[in-house]
Amino acid sequence: MKLVMSDAHTGLKKAIGTVFQGAGWQRCRVHFMRNVLAVVPKGSQEMVASIIRTIFAQPDREHIEKQFRAATTMLARSHPKVAAMLTDAQPDLLAFAAFPRRHWRQIWSTNPLERVNKEIKRRTDTETGSHR
């Protein structure tokens, strides 16, 4: 196991560290974005989200790190709490960049896995007649 991705739930992170010793940890960027937007006024949410998304639109690790610094600096002026959240989460959010680019879309978020799990549950519920 080289990398585990999840949200930042403390108990989950502790369990991952215990069970998958030596593996890296990638914080789900979608869950992180939800945490960020929860502290941003509605009128600024799209702007803040757009700035953060520019980090993940870069072609390689060097540019990702450069854009991360630029985004954090930009947000520090208008949203210092968001800039602090980014700074605190940097190693966890950017762990994906240590892997080949072709894998990035699969490892920077748990959302594809969550969609698969929902589909499996839906099909299982349909087959067993269980509906919630």
C-alpha cells in the first residue's frame, strides 16, 4: 500500500496510520473544499473555490507547489482563515503529486470511489428488495 485517501476524520486518520504503516495519506480535495467553503461567506465561495482549483490544474509537481503558494498568498489577503487551512493541509492535499500524472484524477479525491460504493449499494438494495 503506497497511498490511502480519505477525508480528515481524526479516528480514520489514526486507523489508517496504524493499519497501513508506511503508506502516504491523501486528503480528499472535495471534502477539503467542503470544509473550506463552510467558513467562507456565500458571496465569495465561487471565487475561493476557483482559486483553490487552480492548484490542481497544473501539469506537474513543481507548478502545483508554485500555484499552491500563489493561491495561499492571494487568499491570505481576503480570507486568512482559508489560507491557514490550506497551509495546514498542504502535505495532505498534495500527496497525489508524488505519483505519476496519469493516476492523479483517481487519487486526489474519494468521490469516484464513493460513487462506485453508492452504485453497488443501490444495485444490492434493488436485488434484495431493500429500500431506504
